[in-house]
Amino acid sequence: MDPFEGHADRYRPLAGYATLIALFGALMTAFLAVAGRRDRLPGALGPADAALLGTATFRLSRLMAKDRVTSVLRAPFTRFQEDSGEGEVEEAARGRGLRRAVGELLVCPVCLAQWTAGGLLALFTFAPRTARTVSSLFVVVTVSDLLQMAYSRLKSAAG
């Protein structure tokens, strides 16, 4: 008997989701075990590092999920829908099972944020200067994006 039968009227790749949950859990457990054995767990982040890593997580997750150029990474799991402005695209997951679950993860910046934050936090734990440098890149890109959007709006308003 399928334990997922009757969960939804439309297809949802629940077994694929379970695989992704297990993978994330295994990666996080391995990270915590290694960091703990090496006495490298950072404890609570200071406000500056939390803001830096949080902003970088936002931008990197959005880059991976929506950027036109990174479509090449999503293409095996997604189908292009349309351009959505500011260098971004809309895509939909395709396939069944794990392929579809990965596709759904890859088109969702909110969903990718947990994975991105985990990677950045692991980097911060073992190489804090490198993590701050990489994160700074994405913070600067975020500021640039905001300025580009503000410029476009001002230009449109000026006629």
C-alpha cells in the first residue's frame, strides 16, 4: 500500500521530497559531527555576521533559482516558462519522482535558502574569512541590484 495515496488530488513527488530531506539531514549531521570533533562550531553568530550571511543567502538562493544564466544548472529538472524581468526567468519543475522534487527545489529561492545557508554556515565554520569574502560578494551584488531597480523606477517616473 502506498502511504502517500490520497494525500493530494494532483501529483506531488513526496518520496522525492523525503529523499531531499534525508540528504539535507545527512549533510547537516556530517557537518555538525566533523565541526564538533574539531571543536569548530561557532556558536551564536554576531549581528554583523548574521546580516552578512543572511543577505548572501538571500542573493545566492535567488541567483540559483531565478537567474537567466544559471538556467543551465536547472535545465535537467525544469522547463522554461517565461522571462520575468531584471535578468530572471520563471521555470517549472518537470518529470516525476526525485527529478521533479529537485526541480521544485531549484526554482524556489525560499526553498533553496536553507541549503544555501547551510553551505555558507559550513564555510563560515571552517574558513570564516573565506565565508565573509564570498558573502560580501553577494551583499555587494544585492546592493547593486537595489540601486539598479531604483534607477529603473526613477527613469520610468521621469518619463
